[in-house]
Amino acid sequence: MNGARIAISAIVVSALIAGIALYYLQVYAFYDEVTDGGVELTPVTSDVAEPILFADFQAIDADSSPLRYRACFTTQMSEAMLTETYKVYDAAEPRVAPNWFECFDADAIGAALEDGTATAYLGEENVQYGIDRVVGIMSDGRGFVWHQINGCGEVVFDGRRAPEGCPTPPETLQ
């Protein structure tokens, strides 16, 4: 009976340690602060992203996934000027950020996009094959950036051939 208690205790302690390690690795370990970033939007008249005016930039990223990029900033540019000048991104779905990156609240951003108090713009198409950089800007000037899988990426990452109109995928994805 005493041996069973020791075995059960060892299993419980091992599971607890593994759970704590897994949580830490998912939420904290792979993220790095981005210090040299900027905010770019793609103009209606071009496919090349260009920098916009911004302040208070904060960003995080991780090498473990192209979808882990998140950023927050402010801008003085008016909503009217932005929507007339830059490509609107219709299928924007903000991705959840770690709780400790407090400036980025995906639920609030998503609600603002739905109710029209924010607009999403194409930051850069295919920042990495199949991944778009999306920039959401609230009517009060707060802005948010995240990466999102685009239509080409959805198909190719699923193991199918790239649809017509998509760039040729890198050899690692074919």
C-alpha cells in the first residue's frame, strides 16, 4: 500500500510539473518584444504597403508561428482619410493575444469591427506565404495589428493545390 502511494504521488507531481511547464511554454516562453516595428497599410492604388503615422507602438512576436504577431499603437489619421486611401480588409478576425499583453483585446476589437466603430485594413498581403498582416483602427485612433491566414493559405496549408490567382507556394508547402 505504501508503494502505491509513492507511485501515485510521483505521477501527480510529474503531471503537475508538466502542466505548469506546458502553460508557461504556451503563454510566455516563445514571445519576444518587437522594438523596431512599424505600421504599414496597403494603398488602394498599389500592392506595396507604405508606412502610416503612428505613436505608442507595442508589439510581440514569436518564431514558433507566423500567427503570433500582435501590436498596438495610436494614430492621428482620420477614419475618412484611411478608408479613402487604404484597402479595407473585409474578412478580419482578430486573434487572441496572451493575457499579459494587455493592450490587445481580440474580443473588443472584433466587437468594434462588427459594430462599425473600427475598420480593418490590409497591412501587407502575404507577409509570409498565406499569411496577411491585418490592421484594425478604432474611430478613436487606437490601432491593432495581427496576422491572419488568407484564402490562399487556407487551401495550401490544407494540402491542396493553390487556387487560381494565388502566388506559387514555396517548395516546402508543395
